[in-house]
Amino acid sequence: MLEKLVAMLKELEEVEDAYFYESEGVYNVDINDFEGFDENWDEVDHEFVKPQLVEYFINWLEENASSKEGDFYVTYHFNGFAVQLGYTSYDI
């Protein structure tokens, strides 16, 4: 299960649809949904390169986690590791 997770994350990171790092068994993942600001300082959404994979990844977390917690940043628990999911738009 961990190998599949890391493979999906590497593929998403390669096209900049997500970023991740691992620390003490927790994979911290940010889905890159924010591109920046336009000339009027309006937010510009990031257009996913692989939108189907982003959707599949989120569904995979929901379907395979043994439990989850959180409302804003959600942590999905698995046997031996966890995934904390957030979005780059949370940082603005």
C-alpha cells in the first residue's frame, strides 16, 4: 500500500499537481490548487496536469485509510504510516 501511495505522489509531484515530504512516518501532501495572482490581485487556480490522478489519489485515501481526522488539514491513518492532506491555497 505504501509503495502505491509513494508512486502516485511522485507522479503528481513530477507534474507539479502536488508536493510532498515524509517525516517520521507521516506523508505531508499539498495538492497544488493555487497558481498565484493575476494583475488585479485576483486568485488564479492551478490547472491540474493530471486531474484524474488527483481525484483518484483523494478517493484512494478515503477508501483505503483505516481512519481519518481533521476538518481543514485531514490526516488519513494507515497501518504503519499516515497522510496529512492539505492544499496550497490554504497558505494564502
